Amino acid sequence: MHLSKSNITNWLTGDRDIPLNRLLGVMNYLDDDLFRYQVAEYLCGLRLLSPEEVSIDIPQTRYIETSKEEAERKALDTKVMWIFNKKASEVTKQDIQDVEYYLQQLSEETDSQTSMQVSIHNLIRQWIINRPQGGVAYESYGQS
């Protein structure tokens, strides 16, 4: 794009405004939907994305999130298995709270896995959309 490092640094630090043609050029070069929304927000001065939604929804980030959730749940497995094997009369209030926390972690892991599946499906759809006509490997994918 023939941009110098100092130009980009000045833009990022706010020392200079980004010329509109350069901003649109970077946006097109990056070809990233999240960045497009942020450019639109910058140009219009309107909030298009909520702060909670400003994350990069790609399989790589979803995988990291899912791995984290799985590790948090697995760290509780041994403790919960001991509780599961107790007689009902031996289960304490703390045991019940620990199992409820485990259930919460399991639910978060399941939600994370679902989000990763959606992200992967979206990526596959994007691949299909971006393929030249006649090169679609799974023509019926978008119809399922």
C-alpha cells in the first residue's frame, strides 16, 4: 500500500488524521468485516457494535476460548467425581455448591463449543462465497 511506518504511527497516536482514501484503502486491503464496522463507526460517529460484540469471531479465537473453558472444567473433574461417589447423607452444602459451579463451567464450555461450531460454519460459507463461480466444492452447503 506504499505506507511508511511513521505515517501509520502518526495515525495510530492521533498526531495526524487518516486521509479518507487511505483509510478506505486499508479497509479494503484487510478485507475484515469487524474493521469495516469500526471504520463505519469512525466515519459516521455512530455506535454500530456493542462493546461486548467487539471480538474477532474466527475459529482460532473460538478455539482458544473453548480450550480455556475446557481446562477450567477439567480442573474440577476429580473433585466433582469424589462428590458424585458420596452417599447422599454425606453430601455437604459446600459439595452442592461445588457441583453447581461445575455445572456452570460445563455450561460455559458447551456454549463456547457451540460458538466455535458457528464460527467454523461461517468460515466455510465465506470460503464458498469467495470462490469463483464453478469452483464451489459444496454447492448445497448454504441450503442446509
